[in-house]
Amino acid sequence: MPNFNVFGAAPRGKRAGRVCARFLRIRVARPREPLPWAESLQCDTMPPFQVLIVPAALLAELIAHARTCAPVECCGLLAGRVAGGTARAETRYEVGNDAASATAYATNPRDMLRAFRDMRERGLELLAIYHSHPASPPKPSARDRAENTYGETVAHVIVSLAGPEPEVRAWWLAPDGAREADLVSRE
Ligand SMILES: [Zn+2]
């Protein structure tokens, strides 16, 4: 069985408590449970969900994609729906790695456009960008952080093939660091 991290705690960090500060100009402490009004306040300056659920079958597809592309990094998108602070991935899109590198990825623009068009037609939201680390742990590299143009609007899922078993972890990326996101896999 692949390893995946299941953490009960909500994402932490100084950014976590910011609720649309751009509009509200206030800072509030992150509630332990999503408040009823929290969803209406969400905007693209904060993580749009606290927990990412990736069905086991979809997780297996991610790992298979990583293995197919190795020793080059694979990349792709996870899309689904968000409700009550929980995101559930429903599908994924394979995206070509234009960097064709073992230590980096660059999403193919045409594949991205195709994926976004399909998401729009199906009413799905982009939840996460995934990529693989064929020979290193599933932790964001400095380049992953530097080249993240999505802020914390999407999670980053990394599939590592470095160990005896694949390991999958999810992250919220910022230029100055990364904090682990809650990734849950279930049937
Ligand atoms: Zn990476």
C-alpha cells in the first residue's frame, strides 16, 4: 500500500488565519471548525479548503502516472468539488512536462487549457496540482515554491518514488516556505 499522510489538524501558519484580508482589512483567528459563514468569505487569498480527499483509485492513478513517467517528473491536475472546507477530488488530468526533467516540471500550456475547458464544462474546480519526485522525498523543492503561481488557491500534491513504497503528500506553498495540507485517501 502506498503511504499517505492523514493529519487531523487544520493547516497552520500565519497565512492560515487570514480571511479575505484584502477585502475585510481584518485578521481573524482560524476557527477549529469551519464557521457557517466562512465559505462566503473565501477568496483567492486563502486556502479554499482544509482537507483534500483523494479517492484510493485516483491516488493509485497518480502513482501509476508517476511510475510511467519516471525517471522524468510527471505532472497533472486534480479537480473536484469543495463543500464545507473539504475538497473531494473526482478526476485528474495528465499534463505534459515540458521541462522533461528528473528534478523539475513545467506544465504544458495546451494540456492546461484543455483541462481547464473540461473543468469548466463539468463544473469542477481545480483543487491541486500534482507532480512526482522520482528520486527524492515528497517535499516541495525550492523551485516548486519559487515557480508556484497559484499562491494558496490550490494544493500541491507530490508523489515520491524514492522509497521502497510510493509516498504521497500534499502542501500549501508560499515563497517563503511550505506547510503540509491534510490529504485523506479513502475508497
Ligand atoms: Zn517538486
